[in-house]
Amino acid sequence: MGKFDRPRAKGTIRILLGKFSDNQSHPILNAWRRKYCVYIDIKLRRRGRAFYRRMDSTLRCHWPLERTSMSHDNPEAAKSSPIRDPRVLEVIKHLNESRNRPPREAFDGPARHDAEAFADYGFSIHPDQGDIIYLLCRGMGAKRVVDFATSIGMSALYFAAAMRDNGGGLVIGSELVQSKVDTARANLADAGLADYADIRVGDARETLRDLGGPIDFALIDGWPQPHGPSLARTVIEIVAPQLRVGGYVLNDNAEPDFLDYIRDPANGFISTTLPIKRGTELALKVR
């Protein structure tokens, strides 16, 4: 046992999250992409005096800290969610447990830009991204949101759960592959959320041109294109004028031309990059 394991003086513990430089390492926070470390301060009282003893990123103790590993590297490890409906959570759990990724070489072949060639694979958001979607939609009282691309319906489940829990609303989804639309609709029905979603089949550059009124939130996660602007860039240019001031945009793939648009002050957004997956861009429309 180390000297920090059993402090003889009575006290309390506080845990702080702080940044550290990229040339340092930490055994339990790889999920934060080497940007953060934990400081554990033990507030001790000895002979009437209060003082702190800090255990920094060297972690000189034998506590089972591996149990605190975060869910960023392992989506299935996420055990808590702001969603409380067990029926919805069961469908989300099933989708996470059955994630099916194509082999890496599939992205090097001539069909890598053909969405139909990947019809058997569901490209879904990370559970942490879903939780953010749900929380922000609940907090802002969202009533009309956009889900692009819907794929097999993971993101639509989080959106639709928020719409229902807000007292009603609509998820407008867009998906190019008919078989994925069928799966997404089935998943929404299994979760009891079918009435809160309108999944449109076809090219999002057409299906999202008329959203029927101002929207509160948009997920932009498009399929890669062989040339020209990315789908994410094209779709944000279509959706942004229909997004209300105070509305959010979440982008999964960090396409450079999408980031150029969202970070250009002339387009009325402010944004930040969240440490989820390869980097998740969250933008707020301010004017």
C-alpha cells in the first residue's frame, strides 16, 4: 500500500479534470485523446489545519482506477443514459451490440463511394453523441429536427425519444438506401417512436430542401463523394437557412469543407470540437 492509500488524517476527496501536454501520458484516459489528466486532491485535517495532498497523473496509489475507463473506446461500455424509457434503451443496446463494420479494404475498392454497396452495414453514431443529441434537444424544447443520414435509425432513436419526451415533435430523416430506411422504421417502431419520425428515401440534396418550417437541430453525417464538395457541405448549405437562431448542428465526420463553412463567421455559427470519435463538431447558430 502506498502512503496515499490510507491517509491517517480525516478528510475529503475532490477530483479535478485538467489539461496536460501531449508529450505526457496517462494510463486510464486514452479515451480523451491525450488531452486531459485527473488530479485527485485529498483534503486532510491534522491538528486543526486543513491542507491538500495531490496525487497527479503519476497516480501513486493502488486503487482500481481501471474501472473508471470511459466509454469513448468501447460504446458497449456505456452503462448510463439520460433516456429513461427501457423500451428505447433496449433497442439502442441491441443496435450497439450488433454493430457490423465492413472490412477496411472495402473502402479502397471502386465501390467505396456507392452507398448501395454498403447496404448491409449500419453506420451509426456513438452513444455519447446520441446522449448529447437527446440532452440538447430536451434542454431547448426541440420540436422539429433533421437526421442525416439516418442509416438504420440509431440517431433517429435519440432524436425521436427527445421529441416524445418534449411533448411531441418530428424527426425528419433522410437515407439513400431503401433497405436501411426499412430497418430504421422497424427500429423506431420497436422502440414505440414511429409516430415521431418521417424518414424520407432518396438524395438528401432533394429530400431536405423543404423541411416544413424552422428546425431546432440537425445532424449532418454524409456519405463520402468521389469529387466536388462533400455531402456534409452541400447539405449544411441547404439546411442552415432553415435552422432557427439558437439551433444546433452536430457533425460526425469533420469533413474539411464542412468545417470551413461552419467556422466562417459570415455564415452565422460558432462551434467547438468535442473529443468523441475522430472529433465531433458541435455548432450553434447565433444569427
